Amino acid sequence: MSLRFIVKEDVKTAYSNVARVTHSFNDFTIDFGEVSPDQPSVAVVHTRIAMSPQQLREFVNMLQDTVDAYETSFGKIPKPPKPPAVKP
């Protein structure tokens, strides 16, 4: 079965430069947020997605396929440098 996606005109796009994944027996939760340079030890979560383990497995496979296709087209994605240590 092929799924057709309809994107509403008012759908919101959010930028994220940090994510956290937690899980229970029944589900996985992914928090997306932003860390700003002026507060490098604080992540502000703006979006939370929860999904079943089975749906997450499909999502992980889809992400890997997409990364593989990207790297085939544009080259290997470099690992980001380690961030500087955060001062308390």
C-alpha cells in the first residue's frame, strides 16, 4: 500500500539542534529542541513525538535509508566536532 501525504497549508516547521529519546515498555518519546550559544547548558524542548516500538523501528529504518541516499548524492556527512565543555 502506498500512502499519500497531504501537508496542510498551516503546518508549522520547527528547527532543532538537539534531541533526546526516552522509552518505556510501550512507547518511545523523542523530544526536539534548541540550544542557543548564549545558554549552552539549557535545551528548550519545543516538540515531543511519542510512538510505538514498532513504529519507531520503521522510522529508524526510513531515516537510515534517507541518510544513505543523501550520502550517495552528496558525500559522507562529517561527524560534528565535540562541543566545548560547559562551565557551571
